[in-house]
Amino acid sequence: MKVLFWFRDNQTDKAKKGVIMATVQVANSDGQTVSSDFASTYKVHRKDYHEGGCEKEKRALIMELEAIQIFLNGQTGREVTAPEIKAEYLRRKPRKTPIKPKPIAESTPTLQNKPTTIKEQIQGFMQKQAARSIKNSTKANYAIYAKKIISLIGDLPVQEITVKTLENLYYSLSTEKSNLYAIGVITMLKAAIRPLLIDFKIPEPNRQKPLTFLEQSELEKIAASREALPEHLHPACDYFLFLCETGLSLIDFENFKERHKIINHDGILFLEGTRHKTGKTYFVPLSERAQAIGEAYQWQFEFSNRVTLRNHIRAIAQFCGIEKRITPHKARHTVVMNILDQTGDITLAAATIGDDVATVSKHYGQLRVSGYAKMWEKYKKNK
């Protein structure tokens, strides 16, 4: 795709005062227009107006715009768009009417001392934001984003920023933190480096949250550490292990007595219940650990509130050196992933947690064992 330039004389009173309208349009190599959205209008001032047009000025403008196009192509390593050419053209064009400088604080960087690195540019941007009447929460977010930008690319000259720079920054932050955090950083950076325009569009965020679960070795580590835990964490440890063995949702666990009954089938104890969310009946074979925990609490599990339970479980993970962010709901993930790891049977996994096969397939992997195996290997490599 290339940028074609052509002109039209505007025979208005404004034009007679010395304005040529130069339209810039993006077109294919065969000259066919791609989109009118790329059209931009430049106002080129000249001292004298005369009938018949200003061919000299037109040729000079074409040469100037083409030179800008070549310069930007070399800087970015790609074919730049019309808006980028326009921005660079307007940046270079001097003002005809001098503007009286407004009184500024001594600490504010002047136009003659423009920042040359990202760090300096961000610092100047933050000084401007400090003088604005904006929410304290917005200023706090800016401070967090600024610190992150400076730590990653603070020494990079502003003119060396390319689309690839922003792509790498976005994907790094979205992986490390979240899509929302990455979007905030990129948006602030683009605002700070204006009038330099980078043609980078933030991709659609992945709506599916990354799957977090515990492997069997991590569960055994938690069980082995129970006695070493502070005493007030013992119930939370037992409850979490019970959830990881049975796959119960937290709301069903809260109302355990009313929603469940224990059935002895051929010498094996099963937990029978109806899931609150889906209304589906499920049967879960009770492992020795789950049975021992249930009997120790006489199948009556009590805890003050969900927030306390969640905080205690996270404290247990930290005590055991498990860096994953685990919650009571992650116990359901753990049950499903362990069933798939051992059997590859997603129907069995769905029946165990009282959910639809389609829903389990959507959240936990492929229906085929081969597809699941690939997902499992990918998780182990990237964790």
C-alpha cells in the first residue's frame, strides 16, 4: 500500500487569502482507493495568490510530503499511513503567528529542552498531570504506569519507538499482570510521546481467564504441612483439601448438611448432592482423605465468611511455597484436571462436579485425550 498525493484549488475567500487545500489519500499500487477514512486535508499557506493555481508551491509540497513518507518508512521499517504523514508534516510546519509563551513554573520543561528519552518524556508528562485537576486515583494509576514504563524502556530514545516496541511491551505486561493493566500502560505511553504517532492498535483482550489448579504433588505438600501451620489455619487447610478431593462449589459446601448425603455402594462411600447453580445431581467417590476430614468435623463444616476462608487458603499457599493464586473455586479446577490427567474422560469430570460436558470442555480443554495432553504439556512448560 502506498500514499498518493493530489491537490485541488479551493476558490473560496479563504483560499484567496493564501490557502491551498492538499488532499492525501491512501491507495493500492494500481491506484484504486482503499478507504476514504484515510483522507486528510492539509492547509498550505503562501504569501501571494494568483489566478491559475500555484504549481510551484504544489510541486514543493509534493516533494516535502514524499520526503516525510520516506523518512517515516525508514524510521518504522514499514509503509506508514496518511495520518502519520500528516502528523509529522504539521509537527515540522512552523507557526506563522508567534504565540506568546504562557508563564510556566521553573520545574516545567520548556519546548527548547524537549525530553529525548522515554524516562524524561514520562517525567515531563507526570509534571503536567500533577498540575491538572484529575482524580487522585487516576494520578495514582499514572504513577504506577510511569514507574513500570521507566523500568522497562526508560533509556530508549523517543524517536526509536516503533510498533514492535509497543507490541512487545503490551504482550509482556498482559502476561505478567492483565490485559487491563497493559492497556493502561500503553495508553499513557502514547499520550506522553505525542505528537509522535505510533500506528499500534491494542488487540482484543482474551476474555477467558488463565486456568489455575494444583497438581497432586502440591496437594500432598499442603497436607504434609498441616501440623506445621498456625492453629487458626487448620480448618481452612482441611476444608480446602476436602474441596480438592470432592470438587464441591463453595455455596454447596456452605450448605453441606442440607444438600448432601453419604451413600455406601459396594463398600465405597459416595457423596450424593444436587448442585445449587445447575440443579444437576452428582455422585463423588470419597477418598480416604475426604472421608477422614468429613468424619473429623462430623460432616458439619463451619467458617465465619468466604473472605476469611479465602485469605486463610492464600496464607497456606504462601506458607507452603506455592506461588499460584489459589481460592476455594480453584479446588474444582484441581479435581477436573486431575481426573483428565488420569483418565482423559471429560464426561466423568463433568459428572463429578455436576456440570455440562460442553461447559467443562470449554473451560478445561479439548474433548479428545490427545487435545488434552497437548494442553497439559503446554501448561507444564509455561508455568
